[in-house]
Amino acid sequence: MMTPEKEKEKEQDQVVVDAGMKRYRNGEIWEFEDDLGVSDGDNGVLLGLDGGTTSTVCICMPMIPFSHSQLHSLPTLARAVAGCSNHNSVGEIAARETIEQVMADALSKCGSKRSSVRAVCLAVSGVNHPTDQQRILNWLRDIFPSHVRLYVLNDAVAALSSGTMGKLHGCVLISGTGSIAYGFTEDGKEARAAGAGPVLGDWGSAYGIAAKALTAVVRAYDGRGPSTMLASSILQKLGLSSAEEIIGWTYADPSWARIAALVPVVVICAEAGDEVANNILLESVQELASSVKAVVNRLGLSGQGGACSWCGMVSMEFFHERMSSQG
């Protein structure tokens, strides 16, 4: 469950996001550069962006040498937050707006301009094919001077390296709004499982769990499924009076993050003993475990000593215990 402090932080971030997108659409996104003087010959800055379906974070760092021992305490000049940057979820135009806006906000906060940027690394969900990489690289080339080095990766690559101190060896499992398992061998071979979006089966994800919960409520209402605590709990959460209203609520704005936000309700019902909710979560854990096993088997990672990092929802105690029991 999200603490009151986290709820407040999330609300504050949303205010910043809304204000930033208003500036973007008014053509004011890079106006702050006009107020900055000519670069004084500093070493420049780096931009690192972690983009997902729920939120996008950009960090601005100084371009300085660092050692392996410094990875936990690298200096940060600025941090900016924006909304969804997965083009498969919100479309190319909105995704590009978000990416450009969050980078501009980070640079503005630390008093730097695009000419000071030396390299940009984007780790973004929805980058599933070289054509996805090329599309986003083209966006970046339109934004930054030609001297800037540009890198575009799936966000799972960044998640793995964050858990291995930068070493790309092992397997990472991410389960947030979407889900993906991604792995690398020491000699550079890679494989992935899941991560194909809700239509093609991210059933271990928050979206998958919430979609099954909504379906269970509708099935219980019309007599095709067992009664469940999910019905009253979800209706209360959404401020609705009947299960019939769920249909209108769902299709009024079927964005992935909006649906996925219902997961805490499912967890509460499962912990209270609701069999339907518990089965939904058990199925999601089995899906996540099968994704990890698929990657490990394809790459022969078992026994290699590589790390397995868990990110997002699977870091919660409820999921962590059940994932551990899957072997």
C-alpha cells in the first residue's frame, strides 16, 4: 500500500507534470536557454532517463570520471518527473512530448542547456525492436546538437544494470504497469520474455492483475463467476454504485496505468481471504516465474553466478514471498 507521504509526493509530481506539458504545448519548452549565458568551458553534463508506462524520470549528472566504488553515490545535479513515455500506450506524439519535456525540465533545474550535454541515455519501456530504437534516436537527433552521444535501450536493461553495479550479466524481472523478464550472458547474448503489452499477454503485470479483477467483478455480477470481495472493494475505490458502471469507467479512459492502479485493492482483498483475488495474484506470480525461467533456460544462466534483480511490484513483500516459493 502507498503511504500518505508517497501519495503526497505522487500528487506533487503530477502537478509538476501538468505544468510542464502546458509549457510544452505553448512552445515554451526551451525558452529557459535564452536566459543562460554562453557555456564557460565546463565538462558538460549527462542525461539519464528511465521511462515507463506510469511515469518517466530524468536525472542530470556532471560529466566526471568515476570509479566502480562510486556507483552508489554519484552526484546528481537535477531530477525531473513526467508522465508516460511508452509510445505503445500513449502514442508517438505524446511519448515524444513527455521525453522532451522531462529532459528540458532537468536541464532547466540545474541551469544547463543542450549545448552542455555530452551524452543522453534513454531506457524506455516499449523499445522492443531496432525500429523502436531508431524512431526514438531520430527524436533525440532533432533535439540535441550533433556532438551529443545518444543511446536508447529497453528499460529492463537499465533495471538489470542497476542491480548488478553496471554489469550486464544475469536476469531482471520487472512487474509494474507492464511486465518483462530480460537477461544477458557474460558474452553478450540476450533474451527476453513477456513485455508484449496487455493485448499480447503481460498477465503477470499490474495491468494484467487489475484487468482480471475487473473481469471477475463483471462475471460475478452477471452470474458467470463466483461472488468476490473485489466487487464492493473496487466499486468503493472508484466511487461507483453498481458493477454495471464498471464498463463505462473502463472504456472511458482505458489507459494502462489507470487500470493498473487498482492492484492494491486486489492485494487487500487477497490478504483478507478472498479466494478470487488470491487466485488472480497466484496466477500472476506463476506467469512472472515462468518468464524468468524462460529467459534463464534460453541463455543457460543457471549456475553461472549472474544476478537476478526484481523491480517494481515484485519487490513488495506479498509478491516477493510468493515468487520465492516458485523456485
